[in-house]
Amino acid sequence: MPHFDIVTNVMILNSVSILSSVFQVVAECLAKERKRLIMLPVCSIFLIVTGYVLFAISYLAFESSLAINISVGLAIVGTIFVSVNWWENYSTLFAVSFLEDISRDIAQSRNVVCIISSLVRILVTSAVVGAYVPLSGREWKLVKLVFETVVVSLVAIQIASSALCRWFVVVACKMHALRRSFVLPMYLASITVLAVFLVPTTVRLPKSNQTSTCFDNFQPKSSDEWLLLMLTDAIRTLNTRDIVVHKKTGGLVCLGCSALSWWLGLMLSTVYIWYLKIHRIERTQDLFVRRMYEGAFLEQSMLLNTRFEIRKRIKEKNAKETIRVFLCATMWHETYDEMMKIIISMFRLDKYRPKTKEQHDVEFEFHIYFDDAFKDVDNGRHANEYAEILVDVIKEDPCTFKQKAALPRQKIINTPYGGRLEYTLPKGNLMMVHLKDKTLIRHKKRWSQIMYLYYILGWSLNRQYFKKLKNTYILALDGDTDFQPSAVMLLIDRLKLYPEVGAACGRIHPTGTGPMVWYQKFEYAVGHWLQKTAEHVFGCVLCSPGCFSLFRGAALMDDNVMKRYTTKASEASHYVQYDQGEDRWLCTLLLQQGWRVEYNAASDAYTNAPQDFKEFYNQRRRWGPSTMANTIDLLGSGGLTSQRNSSISKLYILYQIISMAASILGPATICLMISGKVFRNIYLNKKKKSIISLAIVPPIVYLILCFKLKSETQIKIAAIMSVLYAFLMAGTILSIIGDLVKQKTFLTPSGLFLIGMVVLYIITAALHPQEFSLVIYGLLYFLCIPSGYLLLVIYSIVNLNNVTWGTRETGSQAKTTTVDTIKKKVMNATCCKCPCLESEDLSEKTLPDNFTLTLHSSPMKSYEFPLDESALPLVNFNSAFLIHMLQDEIDFWRELQKKYLEPLKENKEQQEKVADDLRELRNKVTFAFFFCNALWLVATFFLQAIGDSISIKIPKIYPNGTYDPTEVFSLDPIALMFLLSFTVLLLMQFVAMLYHRIYTLIHFVAYADTEIKSYRKQSHQSHQVSQFITHKIMTF
């Protein structure tokens, strides 16, 4: 290439597509139905060969010499050899087993092949250069004259620009900007480069011809002179050619026509990319044949490396398989507006994917498992007021989508576990409401999950309703979750794309009003922005929240997952790990079995947050110990888990150990922070050891009170102390600001830490523009740090033996008059009554209007199951159908109840033993937890007592860059270690957040580009309607 001009060097690289065109011709011949496209690669071959001929003529006919003849021959042969690079793109199109085997083996060992090929290329390049210098009569000292900075700079620019270009190409393809952001720029790249060089050529042509500078004997003295010399020499390679100097028209025409022929040949060879159809979300290995790119001819290699169109038929076949998603919501004591949110969300999905022949890519089926849905009455058990409200909500919901919409057709089925209501929604999808009787089947959320896991993955699959378990997904929901169809589809994309993903969760937004909700909004935001994304990027998410998570059926049916999830708590630690945090335990089982859990920030779901201080503390009393128990369980099996799960590495385990240590030492750290800034400024004359004592006395007193007082009293004391601590935290902020003003510099350890935290959180929030307003709650969050990370931790650890749920534990929602008032207000809306079916099946019986049904349950031991009309739940219907359950399904439920879900018998001795074991576990955990915090405090105390002899001196630096050596800041080693560790951890999470935001944007843009256009407007309208309904409910 040094012997050729700019035009030749830039454009001859386009000829590397010649063998790809030959392979395409052969492929089109083999594919009989595709012969209509054979002319494009044939024309490409003709143009490239023509370009070779014109290229040879422009040199051999006008500037013929032995050296030129050899260079022309080497150039043509070299480009043909290079074009062999992309043979894998067409290897599967030929019925040659040898090529298919080689291609498959290379794909399986791609990393090793890339390493070996890179080493071979380095050796060959070194050998060629080493042989060329002496054979060409040059000396090595001339090669060494080049400045090292020039070489390093050129290499760095080449590597960085090529890597960025390749990355942007991949991003453009995944964002479905294939034509405008990939194909077209690649086509125009060589033309643009050529124009950039030719424009200065016309300007500098007279000066270049008159200069006497010789590249061989000129020795520049700086890197700038080297760059100028190389540019001048590059221009002179074209200007000094005989055809340019003497203006030989024939040579110039041959040169231009050869460049044009090669460029058109490349376009025709890769025109199939222009019509390539990409699925919503694609993996890079599905877009390109080889992982590596060719830096010397980047645009040509990216185009030719794109998979041939015929190759994607295999994937299209898999894409046509129907995905079946079962939405399973668990309910207990939800209010009317909470039920309304999730039912509206289900109706949205029903409207988004009607059950028709046209929409068959995803099918939805809705299940609601209502815990403890009955109450005792004379001569039987009736459905309670919560179940009646749910039925009213289901009747009401069609009115939010269409005026005068008919109610869903409903059926009543008596079941071994209570009762079941079946609805056919307006768009054809099925909804089932399973009313559980706690006298017949085990209650609580985990057992409801086991019910639907075995019913869907066991009973339905065994009856061959679904062909493939891998295409069966379960969306776990809470009874108050609000979401859009797009949120579900984004989670489905993750499971469809990556077969190793067992579960995926979205961004959870707490809803409600009041200071407690404001605190939780910022807490949730920071947890998702930084912690959740860091887990996703560095390893995988440890917990997929049960309020909105999509699980793969094959993952749940894996060994030691669903079967172990049915384990009944028999030890004290089981009650904490199994029942207090069932969603985290299920994810722990998936991770230990080798499945990956992912987080998608674009999938938004909304759920009610505790608005009362007591309810918030009780909720976190469950979450805190269960989180710690499951994390310790996962870290304890870290070695085995890292072997099974490729997403969990040893470094990721180390990251989780550091995070766990920071969480455990949180209370002591809060005490040190308060003592270091607040009490030190208040008691200036006191010694440091007295200041620490003042900081740790209140937590110790509260710890003792928690052992002596009832939980309600503990919460009241915590509320009072939280207010007092908020004033101290306000003093902490003011003391830090005052210290910065006093020191006349912000370059202090505390100042840098505070300013860095604020800047980092603001940047993070700015990268989440829809949630930027949550920054306002950051100040409240800072004031409540002692309450959330000191008092709440003490309350949770001391009350670890309390395994009650703590939230929604009310005997009844309200008196009958209140329920009737709500129903009366809501049912004033104009809704049509459900018409009877035109024809009756022999197994169905029509019930008269306003018919009231009562359930008479028999003891579970005898498994007696009456099937008459009098054995049904008390629910008021305008029109309904009574049908009987199949005997096979009855047997299934009875067997499942007998094996896993039989109500637990009350055994006072066993209960007392469990209570004693829980108290003993509480005492052990409390001792270990606060012993670690005490060690941290004692170590800090003695280091401060020793004084300046071991403290680290940091000079005082002013904002203008000067420093005063006489004034220094002193930090003890532990404080410095804490600051550095926390800063490094936060920066790691920030970098992970940046990476995650980019790929979340890619996924969301790809989804928006492929979303059904007809639904976009409907989705917006339904969201506005749901907001109106919610506002109307709040006014009640």
C-alpha cells in the first residue's frame, strides 16, 4: 500500500467482498425459491473484477515497472485472501458436513480461536516487517526515528475509534436503526474519507509539487512536524503520480472508475442487510458471525460480518412459538382502591393481547389467590367482605375502558380448597379467582404461591395444555400492584432472549402520601438506581420482589427449587428465612441452582407503600432479618454457587461480603458520624471518649427497652427518638457546612465526601429524568438515616422472634355499613348486567338473578367434598353459572393438599418449643450483631485515645491549589479506611448504573420501535382513565 495513491488505498478495501458475493451466488442457486435475488451478487462480482482490471490498467499501462507490477499483483491477491475471512457466514448454506462441523467447532471455542488468531497475526506482521526492511535496502535506524508518542498516539486513536465504531454499530442494530445508522454510514464512510483527503489535495497541489522535502532523509524534530510530514507525504503520493502531474485523462478515468466499481460492488454484495428484519431484542452473536472486527478495513468487515438473511429463518421459527404468561396475584386484606389498581392492570393486558387468531405471540391468563376468604356464620362459612369487594371491582372495571360494556361472563366452581370464580374477560382471556378457606388449605402468601406453581406447572402442563415448559412464564403480583402492558412485555423480552435467565424484575415505585412514603420513594429510587443496577452488572440480582416479577417455568421446575420451596419451617431460622421473605428465598434457590435473575429499569410497576410509621417498622422488621438470612445462606454456599452459576463470580461474592459488612456495621457508623460532628461541636471542652459515650447511650437505652417492652411501645419510642435524631442530623449538616466556612476550603475529608455524595446523587437522578423530582426527598432521607439504619435495625433484630406478618393484620376492613357505603358509591356508575349464555352445557346450571350462595365446608381430614348448589361461597351475582370441577382436578387438589397444603395442626407444645427456639435465635443474633458494632466502636475509641501518634496527616489545601504545611487534618486509620471503602463502593455502583442506563435505553427504544402501533394510543387513553378512576376512589 505505500506504493499506491490515496484513492487506491481507500477504495481497494471495498473489493474484499468478492468471495462473499461468490458465496451468495452459490447460496441463491441452492435456495430455489430465492433465485430472483441472484443478479445482485452476480453484478457485484462483475463490478469488483472490473475494478481490478481498471486498477491494473491505471498502473501497468501508464506507470509500468517491475516494483509496480509486483505491488499490483500482491494487492489483488491480498484482497482475495482477506475476503475468505467471512466464509462462516455462508458455511451453513452448503450441504457440506465438513464445513458445518468446522463452523460449529469454531463457534463453540470462539475465545480460544480469537486468541490464537490474534497471536498468529502479530507474529506474521512482525516477520513481514522484519523481512521487508532489509530486503527493501532500508536501515533500522530510519524506522526508529519515529517518535514514540506518535506511534502510541496513532495506535490509541486506531484502537479507540475502531472499538467505538463497532460498539455504535451494534447499538444501532439493537435499536432497530439498521438502515439509517449502520448500513448508510458504512456505505458513505470510504467516500467521506476520500473527500477529506482530496479537498486539501487540490489546495496544496502547487506547493506539494514545488517542495523539495524528501521523506527518506528528512528528520523532523517534534511530533507535530511528523504529523505534518505524513499528511504532506500522503497528499504527494497522489499529486506526484504521472497521471496527475501530466494530466493523463485515460489513467485518471481508470483510477476513478475502478474506485467506483469497488464501491458499488461492496454495496451490491451487502444489500441484503438493507432488508434484514431484526427482532425486538437481539444478542450480538445473533447479529454478527464473528465477535472480532478488522481494524484496517472496519466498515467493510462490519458489513460483511452481518449474518446473511437466510440464516435467520431458524430463529423466526422459534419466534413463532406462543409464549404463555400466567399472572398470579395473591390477596388478603386489600382495600377497594388497591384491588381496583391490579384489576385495571389485568384488563389492560386483556385489551393489549386479545385472545384471537391474529394475536398469538403471547397469551395471558389471570389468577387471583384470595387468602382467608371466608368467615364463620351460622350453619356454615360465608365469603367475607373482602371477597365481595373484589367481585364488585371486577364488575366495575369494564366501565373504565368502554361505556356500557358488558360484564364478563362468570362461573362458580366448588373446589376442595374453597371456591373458584371464573370470568371470561371482554377480549376473550380467562380470569380465575381462587377463594381459599383456611380450614381446608394452608393459608399465607408462600402457600398461595405453592398453590399456583403446582396448579399451573403441574396440573396444566401434565394435561398437555402447553407444549414447552420454557415458553411458560409466571408473573408474580401483589394484590395492589399497578402496571402497564409494556412493563410485562419488557420482562418477557429478557426471558425470551437469554435462556439462562430464570427471573426478571422491574422498577418498583411506592405510592401514597405522607412523610413515610416520601422517605420510601427516595429509598426505593437509590436502591434501584445504584444497588440493583450494580448487582445486575457485576453479577446478578439477589432478590426479585414478589410484587412484580416474571419467572420462567423451567427454572421453577428445576431440581431443588419448587420442591424445596414447599419445605415447612421446622427450625427457628426457617421461620425467618422461609416465611418472612419468601420472594428472596425463592430467588436464592434459583441462584444456587445456576439461574440468573435480572433487573429491567424500563419496566415500571407501582405498589402501595406503608404510610404509617408502625406499619413501616413492622414491614421492615420482616424484610431486614430475612434479607440477612438469605444473603448469609448464599454467601455460605458461595463456592458451590459460583461453580453452578456463571453470573456469580468470586469477585462478586467479595462485593456482597463488603456490602453485608457495611450493613452490619451501620448502627456503629451512625453513632460515630453523630459523635464526630454534632456532639463535638456542642461539647467543645469534652474529651473524645466522652463524646463517643454520649452518642452510644441512646441506642443502648433503646436496645434495653426493646427487650422489656411490647412492640407497639417500642415503635412509639422509636418514633419519638427519630424526631430527635432528625434534629441532630440537621445539626450534622450545618456543622459540616460551618466547618467548611471556618476552614475556608471545601477540600477537607468531610467536605469532599459530602459534596461528592450530593453531586453523584444529582447526576444519577439527572440520568433518570422521569424520577428527578425524587431528589427533593433526599433531604428527608438524610434526616431519617438514624431512624432507618440505627433504630429500625435495633427493632428488627430484637423482634426477630416475632414471625407475624405485621401488615394488613385487621380483623375486618370495616363494618358492614362502611362496606355497603363504598359499594353504593362505586356502583352508581352505569354498568350493564351480564347476559346469560345462549346455550347451556350439561355440566352447567344457570342461577337466578341476585342469588346468594353459602359454603358448608367439611373437615379436611375426611376429604369429603359436596358438589351441590348449597355448598358454594356467599357472593352476590346478577347472573352466574354453576359448573362442577372435573374429577381429575379434584383428585389433584386433594393430593396436593395432603402432601403440601394441609392446614397446620395447632400443637401447643410445638408452638412453645418454636417460640423458645426463636427467642434463643434472637438472643444469639442480637449478641453477634451488636458485638461486631461494639468492636468497631471500641477500635475507634482506642485509636482516638492514642491520639496524633497514629493518625494520618492530610495537608490543608485551598481551592486555588495552594496548601498550608502548618495546618493539617488528622484522620484515624479506621475512619480513613471507611471513607475510602464507602467511596470506592459508591463509585463502582455509579459506573454500573451508567452501563445499565445505556443498555436499558437500547432495550426501551427497540421496544418502542416494535410495539403495536394501534395499541399506543389505546394505552395512553387507558392510563388516563385509570388515573381518573383512582382519583374518584380517593375522593370516597
